[in-house]
Amino acid sequence: HWVVFGLLLIVSEIFMPLFIVIWFGLSAIIVGLVDKLFDTSFATEILTWTVLSVVFLALWFMFSKDKTISKSGQSDFTLGTKGIVTQ
């Protein structure tokens, strides 16, 4: 049931392009595979799914940030801000 739940979460990512739900789905698939190999309790499965989801989300946010942002040539204002060019 964990693998099916994981696949449903991954497929639901198509309709919610946040690229966050996919990590919950991947965690559920991994829990399903671990459950297939080892006989685990439901509480252990929930705990494993929660921990894996948090780890995957943390890794995603850590590696998806653009660390090479520079201010050279860029404005501090958002789109739609009006200004006057003086030079």
C-alpha cells in the first residue's frame, strides 16, 4: 500500500507543480520497499516516512537554492516598479 500511495503522490505532482509532493511520494515508495524486505510495524513505517520526507525536503531546498546570486547589473526592485533613467 505504501508503493501505491507513493505513486499517487508522485502522479499528483503533475497537477500541483510545486516539486515538493514528489519527495513525499519517493519517501512512501522507499518505506514500501523497506516494508517488503523487513517486517515493520505501522508506527515504524509512519516514523520512517516522516523522517525520509523531512530529509528529502531539506536536501531539496539546500541544493535547489542558487548560491551564485550577485547584485551586479541587477535592480533591487521587483517587476512593475517604475523608475527614471538618469544616465
